[in-house]
Amino acid sequence: MGQQLSDAVATLSGVGPARQKGLAELGINTIADLLTYYPFRYEDLQVKDVNEIADQEKVTLKGTVASEPVLARFGRKKNRLNFRLLIDHDVYMVTFFNQPYLMKQIETGQDLAVYGKWDATRSSLTGMKIINPNNADSAFGSIYPASKTVKQGTIQKMIKQAYELYAPVITDIVPANLRAKYRLLPRRQMIHDMHFPASQADSTAARRSATYEEFLLFQMQMQVLKQTDATTNGIAIAYDNDRLKAFIKTLPFELTHAQKRVVNEICLDLKSPKHMNRLLQGDVGSGKTIVAAIVMYAAITAGYQAALMAPTEILAEQHANNLAQVFADTDVNVALLTGATKPAARKTLLAALAAGEINLLIGTHALIQDGVTYANLGLVITDEQHRFGVNQRAAFRQKGGQPDALAMTATPIPRTLAITAYGEMDVSEIDELPAGRQPIQTTWVRSNQANSALSFVHQQIDNGSQAYVVTPLIEESETLDVKNAEALSANLQEYFGASVKVGLLHGRMKPEEKDAVMAAFKAGDIQLLVSTTVIEVGVDVKNATIMMIYDADRFGLAQLHQLRGRVGRGTKASYCILVADPKNQQGIERMQIMTQTTNGFVLAQKDLELRGAGDVLGVKQSGMPEFKVGDPIADLTVLQVAQQDAHAIVQQPDWQSQPDNRALAAYLSQKLAAVGTLD
Ligand code: ADP
Ligand code: MG
């Protein structure tokens, strides 16, 4: 078979196992992945006129080499390469530091373009790179997200190589009528201009086409999944209403009105043969877990199994402990399956699951791995569903039957976005907190006031309360996060002295260690818990009344809100202390809004206004899928148009076999076939 965009990147020269692994970490497995690995900015390589450039400006100059290059070595490893460049009858000095190999590439009399930094006082250029004459048609250098293992230069070279080899097999995916309607570029040109634009206008046009393509492909996946839902019958779960009512009576509290309402909404879906695909939104502490327990119990009374999937091991374990208690007086058999489950225990568990002896399985991603077979899965609930993508949702569906699906999230997403992003999931909302909750008082202090905040913490602990202290977040480096947390906990232990026991929790600890620490904190043996953000969602200790967050301005509002939701869960007055020295007005406003409202929806809206979608929604903590080019807020209209177009396409009878749609259909069937093979 000839070349295909689905070829593995390993087919390129220079890609061995190590590099392949590095690329996989960037999400690049195939040539197609590589070609759609778009730059996030461009360097201006346009050749400039010497008279128009400012001091220290980065520019490209073009001229004729007017002297033999001279290499001067100094120090042990340092060297400098000098030559003169003739531009319009004037001669300028060009200097490259520590790139001696350039000697070979520079010859007197040769025409050359050099990118570098201009020194106006000396009329000289400190060279950064020589612009490949083959690249002369591209006036921009593309800059890609790189990593420690895969460097910028490597990515650039590989994309160039991939494009040169595979350009002939890049064919259009977006149907011709839509391309004509929106004047989109042919795909080959679009990909070319994304990577090697000749002008600003070219790159803008390419980006416009790429955004539409990305959104259309996403919406098509949603529409196809939705159509599959509509045409394959879901299951009608005939639950035992009397037993369900009796169970609800055993709970230690009365459900709020909002909880009752959403339980009813979900139960109606369970009963109907329609496939349930529902999002349950509710602010932190609104009591989503008990709603989950009730509806799972309903499914179990009808003879089905239920599964509850959480994003982290800590949360899965907490749910398991919690629900084991909730179901203690029933005959529901609860089990926990995570990556930490030992092979022997896992084997026993899987056998019991396949035999239908386990009614409720709680866990992490482990729940959808190969080899996990359910006897009769009727209901799947994902907690903090924003951590799971479309693929995971689809994978669950492939676990046999057509289980009803409920996704719970505490991250409120503005409705227009939710609808476009989730492909019209039904939405239930818990818009009320259980009675008796104390509002959380939030204050913001500068880091030089942290000590007075700590003495307040001390006071509260002396009064019998407990506190969380969250350490600064160091982007991209878990190791540094851990170091920070260790240092801070040692400092605080010293500061508070022997009467206060300080505990430490971080992501590098073994599950048993984390458990032990959490258990000690719950039992009150630890009074102050220093933690990285692993406690972010869901953790529930009612006696904890203080949440102190260092470097709070490094966190998103949604995440701060989540962290704050760890306190104020009992009846004691609770406090959130933000320690931050924001660098700009936007940072100041973000700290201020935190002190002004505890309403998650207000915060989400504000976060959007202040930071834009890229930051709020592009990242892990949001409910939105991650897009490579498109920005679901800035390009919301495109997203909506793409949704309408996708909807219209799947409405056509036999849409896959129409010539115009064939490429699109082929792309999708490949994409959806890959679902289920999860990492
Ligand atoms: P969420 O997951 O929505 O953040 P949880 O389900 O963890 O919230 O509930 C927070 C706390 O409130 C838990 O301790 C739970 O037992 C308690 N709770 C839930 N519903 C009620 C209620 N109706 N009345 C009183 N307490 C409740
Ligand atoms: Mg929860």
C-alpha cells in the first residue's frame, strides 16, 4: 500500500523508538497528527530594509557575503564567527556565537539571509540563524509547542519532511459544497500555509479554514454518536420504587428540593427505553454524590450493575468508602478498582464482576480498560466529567449493552457553550445547597502578610478546627511541586511547634500513603494538611474550616473555587485565605472576585470575561474538549455554524455514501474505530 496520512511517524527518517515516545507524549502518533500539529506563533522572517529597523529588533537581513568568515575561539567552549554582509552598497558585520559549524555554509560572494538581533549603534547583526534559501518563500518561522525530549528544531524539521513526503496524499475532508460556501482553502494548501505561510494574510486564511475543519470534525463525531444513541435502543430500567423510597428514608438528612428534582429527572430517563445522556451540574458541596448513590441504587434494584468513574485514585477511594457506608444496610455489593489494585485482587474482582456478584463498581480509568467485563451494566456515572473526553464516553458505551450515562460536574459551563460542546446532552442542575451551610469567608492577603494569616490559622486550630494549606503550583513540574510542598510542611511544622501535627499530601505518594494521611486528617490526628492540588475535588472533611492557598493567582478561578469547596462542609464558620501578589490588574480582579462571591456560576462567567476561553476552557479543569486551533469562545460562531452543518449532514439519508461526504465518512469511521483503545 502506498503512503497514507495514517502512517506512523516512525516511517520518517530520524524517528527511532525514543523520539517516537517523545512525540507520542505530545499527542503525535501518525503523520496526520504531525501535519495538524500547528504552530502557536510565527517569527517574522521577512527581509527588512536596514534603515527601517529599531535597535535590538529581531529581523531578517539579506545581502551578499563580502568577506571570508573568521572564527575566533575564546574560553574553553566559546567561539565567535564574523563575516561581512553587503547590503545595497553598505557593509554590515554579522556575528554568530558558538555556531562554528556555520563556517561551512558561508562563502564569499554568496547571497544569504540571516535572522538575528540588530544592534543599531554598531550597525551590526548578532545572527541567530541562517535562513534556508529553500525557505525563502516563507516569510515566517513557525514556532511549535515543544517539550524537553522533542525540541523546536526537531519538530520543525519533521513537519517539513512529513509535508514534503506526504503532500501528494493530503486530500480534502470537508465536503466541497461547504468549502465553496465558506471559501475555505483546499486541505493541502491549508496545511502548507499553517506551517509555511508566505504572509500574515496567508496564515490568517489558513487558520480560518483549519478552525472550521476542526470544529466540523468534532461536531460530526458528536452527531454520529448521537445518531447511534437514537437508533440503538437504550435500556428501560424498571427499578423498584418502594425499595428506592425506603432507601432514601435511611439517609441521615432530608434531600434538598433541588436534589429531589434531579433524582426525578434522572429516574424518568432510567425508566424510559431512551438512552440517557445527561449532565448533572451542581456547585461544590451541593450534594451530587448522594444523588448518584440514589440513582445507582435504583438501577441495582432492577438487577443492573452500576459503575462510578472518578478522575483520581484519591477520589475513587473516597467515593468507595463513602458509598460503602451509604449502602451498609443494603445488600448492594460495592467494589473498588483502580490502577493500584493488586493483580490477584484484580483477578478475583473481575471474575465477580463478570459473574454479576458486584453491583456497584467504583474506580478510575481502570473501569474501561480491556479485560473489564460487566455482567449487566445499566448505568455509568462519571464524576467531575470534565476530565474525561468524548473518547472515554464512547468507550464506556462499548462495554456492552447501552448503559445510561450520567456525567457529574462542579465546573459550571455557560449554557451556550455546554450545548455546543456536549452535542446537546440533557442538563440537570442542583441550584441549591443543603440547609445550615455556613458561608465561607474569603480574604486575600499579600505574601508579606502571610504570617498574620498563619496566626489566625493557629487560633482556629487551637479552637479545635483543621486546616488545609495548598502549596504553589509549579507549572509542568510535578517534582518541583513536591519539593515545594515538602519544604512548606517542614517550615509550618517548625512554625506551629509540637502542639500542631502537620501532614503532607502530594501526587507522588503511593496510594496507601495518601490514604493513611487522609485517614489521619479525617480522624483529626493531623490538624494541618499541606498539599499540592491533589485534594482539589471532592475530598470531604467536615471539621476542616480553613483553606489557605499560596500563590493563589497561579490557579484558575474554577480551581480556586473547587479548593475553597473543601471547607464549609460542616456547620462551623469557614475561611478561605488567598495568598497572592498578582502582577497585573487582571490578577488583582481575579483575587477580588473570589472574595466577593461564592457562586460558582458567577465565577465561571467572570473567569471567561477576564481570561478568555483559551485559558479557562482550553485546560484540564474545564468542561470543554481541547481544540488545536479553534477557540470555542472567540470562534463561537464558527463552532455553532459547524454544529448546524454537521447536523444537516447526518440528516441526509445515507449521507456516508454521497460522493461529497465520502472523505468525511471515511475519516470518521477511522476516528471512531480508534475509540476504545485507550491509553
Ligand atoms: P458535591 O459532590 O456536590 O460537591 P457532596 O455530594 O460531596 O457534594 O456533598 C457534600 C456534603 O453534603 C456531604 O458530606 C454530604 O453528605 C452532605 N449532603 C448532601 N446532601 C445533603 C442534604 N440534603 N442535607 C445535608 N447534607 C447533605
Ligand atoms: Mg463530588
